[in-house]
Amino acid sequence: MEIVGLIQNAIIKALFNILLVITLVKGLGQTTDQEPEFLQPLDNLTVTQGRDVSFTCVVNNLGQYRVAWIKSDSKAILAIHTHMVALNPRLSVTHNGHNTWKLHISHVQLNDSGSYMCQVNTDPMRSQSGHLDVVVPPDILNAIESSGDESVTNEGGNVQLLCQATGVPEPSVQWRREDGKDIVIRNEGRDKQFQKAIEGERLSLSGVQRSDMGGYLCIASNGIPPSVSKRYDVQVNFPPSVKAVNQLVAAPVESHVSFACIVEAFPKPLNTWFSREDSKLYHGEKYHIIESMINSFTWQMNLTVRNLQKGDFGQYVCSSENALGKSDAPIRLQELLLPKKPTTTPTPYIFTTIKPQRNRNKQQHNHQHKTQHEGKGTKDIIGGPNQIQTIRETETNAASEVMTQAPVKTNGDKSRNNQPSSIIPSRPPWVVLGSNNSAKLQVSFLKYFSVLVIISQALMA
């Protein structure tokens, strides 16, 4: 097959050379006033692999000459005028019917890079060239040694990560942590270096700790978008470690109480709660068990004991176990004694208010003073001092009513009855005794009452 291909290429070149010679002979036999000239240079092009591109050649005064397209580096003739010579379906030539020829290359591949020539068969030959650069975005290869167990180790071991990338131009490779934390590089002298990014295809981690666990990104870029990345998961195996949030907890009877433990382990452990008799606890009405994941190697265990009784107090244990070991942490629950509530009801305090009595002596003095001014006729009408005294005593007794706010007394209140009552003020602020205004009012009232009595007797007679 290779021999047949070589023969075909030789035949095509021979035919082209014959055609070129005939064209040149015809051109020499003709006389033209003007020679062909190029109106603009051939552009240098850069295109991403897989795109389409075209070269444009503009020639004036072509006459009977012809335009040919040649791949300069391989000396291969691609087309003459509008006739394709190269057997490449991705190549084509167009002519606008005047002075412009175009060479089209579709779905450009990397081997299409190189120099292209637009040539006119004059003597001497005239031509111009343009360069085509095909660029390729970066791509990361699936390296076998980085896809195995190289990213898994026990705590204190070493990890080697390899990331190989291709592209045109050659891409650069950079390592970063997925969570944005620093990459820790440990030397033999236990010196640590913290770096946000590390350049190079290979990342070496020595003496890894559980804090180094997580995703690492290999990022390849060469200035041709898009940049690409690949994730490597670093796993560090270590036995469980358990820590109780509170080792001593106190709660009263008939209440709810909660415990919490923090577990660190990898691979994922089996976490369990045990009671004081080393019996396993299960999620249900009495015990409420929740387990939540904090990160790839940390979990939080929660236990809630509902409606505490006397038998629930004692020791509880949170336990964790994986293939590398087992660990647990005890928690002691004690009863919290609350002060008892008082059972007796205190006796309410009695507030007593007594309307004050008017001074009898002052009343008598005022009465005598009034009767002296009123005369004998007044005594006969009213009935004498004894009747007035009786009326005033009735008023005084009515004014001596006791106002209380206390409930009905019981036998339990006898001791309080023996206590002296509250002090009664001798002169309330609203009573003014011995004032001239009070005496004048009383005299006016008596006079008015006497006149009414006289009028009534006269009418009856």
C-alpha cells in the first residue's frame, strides 16, 4: 500500500509539473503591459485545534498566470487555481471571480501547523507565505501510578501523587488543596513548610497526619482556555480517639439529659453507646441517639435519656471501633437534688381601718355654746339638751363602724388575735376638729331646723 501511495504522489507531481510548464510557456509567449502583484501579505494565523481557518491571497493583474497553494515545509502542492491537488477532504479553495483566492482548512489538526505559500507562476516565480500555529488546550493523562493506592497510607506514612499533562504549548502543573488550606511539606528534621501552591508534576508528602487528609487538585494550564484540573483524594488511616464533651453531668429526676462525644477515626468507625451495666443502648422511646459527621474523619455522638428515674443514674460510655483499634470515653450521671417547695400557706396580714370618733367633750362644749346663742325657745322645740345629746350619740355610734379586709378567722388564727391591732390615728387628715367653720355650720343647721318646726306647728294648729 505504501508503494501504491508513493506512485500516486509521483504521478500527481509529474502532472502538476507538466501543467506548470505549459502554463509558463504560454505566459512567456504573451506580452503583457503589467506584471501580477500581491495587494496584501499573507497573514500569520493561530487557531485552536478543532476550529476552522483560511488563508487569503489577493493578486492583481494576474492575466493568464495561475495561483497555486503549496505547503512550504513539505513542498506539497495543495491546489492550482480552483483545482485541488492534495487528497485531503479538509482542504478546499475558493475564488471570488476577480482577484481573491482563499485556502480553507476545516477542523484543524496539530499536523496542519507550518508555513503555507501563495505562488504565481511568473518568471521568476512570485510568492508570499503565512504561518499557521495550531494550539491545543491542556489535558491531564490518567497516570496508572497515581490512580492506585499511592494516595492511601497510615498516619505517619508517605504519599506520592503524579499528574502528567499534555498540550501545545506545553502546560504547567500546579498543586493546591481543595479546601483552600496550606499544603504541609515535612522534612526529615521535622521542619514544616506551609505553601498555598506547589509547582511540578509530582507532589510528595511525608509523615502525613490526619489533618493532611482531603482532596488535592492538580491544575494544568498553558494559556489556552480552558485550564483543566483533576482531584486526588488523600486518605490517612488511624485508630479511633474518643473525647467526652462533659465527663460529669448532673440532672434531677423526671427530666431529660443529653451527652455528647467527639470521635476521630478513619476509615469510618462503628460508634456505640453503653449503659452502666455495659449493655448496648438502642434508639427508641427511652434513648434518643444521633450521629453527625463533622468532616471526613470526625463525628459527633449524641445520646439523650428521657424521663430520668433513680435507676438511670450511673456511668455511661461512648465507644468507637474500626479495623485499626478501639477507644471509648466514660461519662458519669449524678442526681441533682432540688430544694423542696414549702407546704404551709402563710396567714394573710389583716389591715383594719376604724372611722375616728369625735371628741365627746368638744361636742358637748360646742352644744352648750350653740344653745346659749339660740335661747330657750330653741330648747323647747328640739326637746332639750338631752334629746340633742341622744341624736349626737347615735351619730357618734354610727361613725364608729369597723372596716376590715380580713377573711373569716379560723382556729389557726387565734395566736394572731392576741396581737395588738394596728395603731389607729387619732385625727385622720380629712377631719378638722374645733374649727370655727364647723361650729358655724352646726349653728346654721339648728336655726334652720327650728324655723321648720315652728312653721309645721303653726300649720297643724
